[in-house]
Amino acid sequence: MNGIPDYNIRSMSEDDLDAVVAIEQDSFHTPWQREHFDQEMVAAHSYPFVAEYNGTIAGYVCLMSLFEEAQILDIAVASEQRGRGVARMLMDHAIGVARLKHAEVLALEVRGSNIAAITLYERCGFVRTGLRLRYYEGRDDAVLMELSL
């Protein structure tokens, strides 16, 4: 796919958490804590995945799917892996899993200033459906987006 190396997308495991938490802390102003990922790995309707390359975690996505709605709860790519299509692979995988779970819509929210992420989501077919003003730390808006499955 677009000449990118072979990444293995698989379910997140306990062994991945040190790398996942490091990527999370490097990627977000208000990062999830390790416990959030622990909970995602055991929750009945959660599907956390990692992208692995040469034994290293390149990124991850946390998907929740319940009945007709699925949601991307968290997605990030290691800074040294950005620009290589990893986020798109993770999104494509999450979209496929949501479809397998018979979701009709896949939703997410993204920081309004995160133009790279918004562009990725739009390329995946998401459309903007709303705005939460000053949602992030009371400053940045949250853009609500959905993909009809």
C-alpha cells in the first residue's frame, strides 16, 4: 500500500503498554493513563489494536463498537513513524472491524487545531457533523465527525 513497509496490525496486549503509553504521552496534551488502555483491553465492546513494525509499536487505535454505532476513542502514531501511512492503515483496520461488528456509523472527535488528523479522517470518508466549543482544556474546539458504514 503506497510503498510503505509491512506493518502487522494486531490486538493490543499487556506487553505493548509501555510503548503505547509512551506514544500517547508524546502525542496528546492530556494523555490517557495506562489504566485506560488496561480497561480497553478487557471491555466487552472495545477493540484496541497496534501497528507493529520490526518488533516495535508504531501506533495504535482504540475502537468501541456497540449495536449500530462504533467510535474511535483514541489513535496515535509514534513521532518517528508519522508520514508513512500508519494512521491510515489503523483507520482502515478500525473501519473494517466496525463493519464486521455491524455498526452503521463510525464516530470520532478531534481537536480542531489538529489539521493533519482532520485531513486523514476526511480522506477516510468522514464528514464533520458538529462542534464542541472550547472542549479541550477550555480552549480548543472538538470537531465531531462521522462515517456512514
